[in-house]
Amino acid sequence: MTTMLKIRLMRIGGRQRPFYRVVAVDERAKRTGGYIELLGTYNPLSEPKEIKLKQDRIDHWVKQGAQLSDGFLRIIGKAKQRLPRKPKKEKKTEGKPAGEPAPVAEEPSKAPAIEAAPVEETIPPTKDENQAQITTESPKEDAGESETKDEGSA
């Protein structure tokens, strides 16, 4: 039996202070259990939201067959849009069949007039509203080249 690999978020923050690690993990492992490899971090409390990812390692695990979780896709902005919720059903009045109309006030002049407000559609947030600062860490070979460039220009 083969195990399914997932790339998902692992919460490590304290109470009311969320902080997440992006990890490659066996899908059967607990949310805060052991993981195979640390692939990045996500801090939702910073403004803008700070996301650090090792993109080359994520690509490696995806090639190995790892599935991306909904939470991970949501933070990188590639999640599928959710369908809007269905409206809640009204409670049935006791003793009355569902087909009968509700009782009407005897004197309409004294009853307050209630008009239905227009229903507003909820629009899913755009990427601009939920901007996150995503930084990808480059392999260590490139880091050495950038240090030499900085020293020459300083």
C-alpha cells in the first residue's frame, strides 16, 4: 500500500497567534505531528502576510506525487473559488402545513409595513485585497553569487 504525500500547513503558533510551517507530510499524520521536510513558513499576522517558500523543493515533491492541500493553495492564491452558501431554510410553523400562507394582521393600517431589502451578492475577495508578500528562497549556489555582487557595488 502506497502512502499519499501532501504539502500542507502545520500550525505551530500559540493561542490567538497563528504561525504556520509549509511541510511535506504523509497524509495520515496529525496536523502538528512529524513531517518529512520543511518547505517554508507563513505568518498571517504580519502586514502584508509573509510567505517564505523553497520553491525548488516544492517542485521536487510535486514531481514525486505530492498533492497540494486547500490551505496551501489558498495562501499562494491558487485555490478554487468556493460556491456561495445556500440560504438557510425558514422554520415551519407548528400545526400548519407548509403550503398555507402565514397569518395576516387583522387591521393592515396598524401593522408595520415590512419591505424585503434587495439581496446583495457576495463577491469573493480579489487578489489585491488579500495581498501577501511571497518570497522564495533560491538555492544556496545563487546566494554566493549575490554576495559577491553586493561587495563589489558597496
